Amino acid sequence: MAHFVDRVVLHAAGGNGGHGCVSVHREKFKPLGGPDGGDGGDGGHVELVADPQTTTLLDYHHRPHRRAGNGGVGEGDHRHGSKGETLELSVPEGTVVKDRQGSVIADLVGAGARVRIAEGGHGGLGNARLASKKRKAPGFALLGTPGEQAEIELEVKSVADIALVGYPSAGKSSLIAAMSAARPKIADYPFTTLVPNLGVVEAGDVRFTVADVPGLIPGAAEGKGLGHQFLRHVERCAALVHVLDCGSLETDRDPLADLDAVEKELAAYAPDAVANSASYGVESLPLNERPQLIALNKTDLPDGEAMAEMVRGELESRGWKVFEVSAVARKGLRELSFAMAELVEAARAQREVEQAPVQVTVRPKPVDEKGFTVAREEKNAAPLWRVRGAKPERWIHQTDFSNDEAVGYLADRLAAIGIEDELFRQGATPGDSVVIGTDDDGVVFEWEPTMAAGAEHLAGPRGSDVRFEDAHRPTRAEKKQEQADRRAAKVLTRQEMDAFYASEDDGDTEVVYSHWDPEADDDDEETAR
């Protein structure tokens, strides 16, 4: 049973960032020494690294979910949280990384080639980093953001100079075993080879790698037989060698028909653009247009030698370079290996020419770019304003919504980048629903323009924001009723005082008391006589 796995779906997640700390320095005779909360640590990343010692994706087939380390939380006395450990995943050389839509993210060719597939979350800032001249002792800190989650597809494509192609049981495995130190499984039944085999061949001063891949049948380009499991492993090869079986006992097959069938499948297959690149030693040509040789195999058999003599002339008339070989008798292998070396040398020389330094053009972002978008939607027959952007969505994850001061700080940040102005410009009215982010992780709130800007100018207990207090604004009717109640209270007070003054008379001295009118000015008071 073969344990070679060359395609898996990997679920990777970066580590979460650690939360910032809210702390105030305290010591003897100095209870409020200023904020000293440390920052949270960043989460670890997930990276793929090409390793020559790794030959299969079997480990990721059994354990497809991988996660990097989380960042540590901040602590008092300006102690920052530890950074999460980056998770490095070893993959075979020649691994192509794709997203779930099939777009190529990276092609890992060469030992040590790496790509980051999941970013770690950002650590939150402690209250010491949030202090300013106007906000001397913040009662809040920023939370760490969650790590990025990615679902990717890994495909291994053999890195070889030349590939042996042909029908099942054409003798490809026997040929590579005779030309190199590779020892693939060899048997007299079709599809003996289930996994690619690589062998190193030396022809004079040239050393090159030959790939023996599973056999091909008609319809392989559409997935029949081993299908793409075969064709994927010849994409990087600079040249192909057609191994034709001249000793087949099947009456409905012959070397010419086998060659035409294989050529048809090569023409129907479309390699990935990134793998079919000159920078990897492969010209930008379809598989059927690359340099090719013909190896008429099994000529040690009487029927095989006769069949080779019959088809050799036809193949040479088509422009093919033909070699009669026998893996068992080791016949014609030297001539074939030197012809293969010539194709490899030509491909390597072409690669060196095409690998000239490429000028890199840097295109900076415009300075007036907003970094966010505001779009109007309809939900339950009411307007809904959706805000999308890297900054506002990250700030949402960093905010502790149980802390009013933190929410006020978020309002100031959103207003500073112009989100409130953009809502005004597009016609938003107070009380409209605004959502920042997606439906899955977004935050919905009612928009109140008075909530924006100026939290550092407002006095209040630490951790609170006076803008969130319930300050009711009276209506006109309430103001009129309040004025009427005040006038009625004044009239009642005047009546009580008049009754009190009339009852006070000692009979000897006439005393005239001042008559106090609550609605009169102080200058109208009469003095007592």
C-alpha cells in the first residue's frame, strides 16, 4: 500500500494577539504614579517551508488543522506579553500552494523556500501606550486581534529535469531502475507505479533527475485512471521521453497508436501558469510542445525487436529522435542518457539567459486614499450603512465594549479617519444602523453624531465616558410645564408669607415689614421701620 500523498487541504490559523493591560503604578507615598500597563504580544504566524527531507504530505492528510501560538497578555510595570511562536510546516520541494478557488499563492521550489499562509493577530496596547497630555490615566487598554484563518490546498509536483511518459506496463520503472540507483516497484501488471519515482542519472559531466510517473491512459486529462496525479508531476520537466512498449501482447495496441494517445492527453492538459515558468527551468510551452525523445522499449524480445524495426521509419519520418532500448538487457541506455543530457543542458542554458534581473516597480498607495468604504444597504425596510476597511475592522476587534471609555476612544478613532464625514455626505441620519465588518464578525450600533470626537477633553471616572450617560433633553411641552409649575410655586409661597406677616403684631410698636415679591427685583424691597 502506497503512503505517498501529494494533495491535501490544510486549515491553518495564526495565533491570537494578547490583550493589553490596564494598570496604575503605585508605591509608598505615591499611590497614583501613572499608567504602567504593558502591551500584549503578537500572535505567531503559520509558514510553509520547502524541505528536501520531506517527501509526502501524509502528515497533513492525517492532521489537517494547524494553529500557531498565541501572544501573551501584557502586565503591570510596563511588562509586555510574549510573542506567539511561529509555526513552520515542512513540505516537499515543488509544492504548489493554492487557495480554495484554485488561484496559485506560491510555488515552493528550492530548499528553504517559504511562504506565510496565515498572519498572527496584533497584540493590544496597554494603557501606558494610550496615555497622552490630555488623557493622563486611561482606564482602558486595547484587546488583541484574532489570528488570520486560511484554508489552502497543497499539491506536490515532482521537481525533475526529464519525465518518462507512456502507457501502463510500458517499462518506465524498469528503465529508471536500469539508468539510476532508484528502486521502484516493478511488476507485470498495469498501474504498478502508484507514486512518482525520482532517479539521478549521470551522462558524462551532466547530472540530471529523471521522473518515473504513473502510467497514462486515454482520458487522463479529464481525470480517468490516475489522471492529474500523472500529469501534475511532469509540469516542471524541461523535456519528455516517450517510452513505447514494443513487446505488448495486446492485439489492439501498437507503439504508434500509444504515442498518438499520449500526445493527445498531453495537448489536452493545461499546466498551472506558475509552475510552467522559465524561472523554474521550464519553458512556457504546453506539454506536447516541449523537447521529446522516443524510447522503443523491450527490444530484447524477438517480437519487440521486430516491432521496433517496423515503426522506427514512420517515427523518424515524423521528425522524432528514436532510440531502441532494453531495460532488461541494458541495451541502448548509454545513447539515450547522452541524448537526454543534451536536452537538459539546453534547457539550463535557456534558463540562465531568461533569469536576468527584473526591474521591480514600486507603486505606493495614493496619499488621499481613505482606507475604508461606506455602502448603503436595506434591512427590514430601514437603511443600513456598512463600513468596510482594514483599520476600522481591526479597531472593532481591539475595543472592549464593556468599557465606556474604550468605546469613546473608538468613536474618536473612527471620526479621525473621516467615517462620520462620509456618513454625512452619503445622507445618513442620526439613529440609522451602522455595521462595521461582515455579518459574521461585524458590530452594529445606532449612529449618533454627537458621540464623535473629544473623549480626552471630558472629565469623568476612569473607565467611563460622560457622553454615554443618559442626559435627557426636555421637549418644548416639558419646558412649558416646568415654567407653569414654577409660577404656581411662587404664588403659593407669596400667600403663605402674607398670612404669616399678618399674624405677627405685638400691640406696642407698629412694625411695617417689607413686602417681598418673589418676582420683583431687589431694588423694589421696602425696609422695615
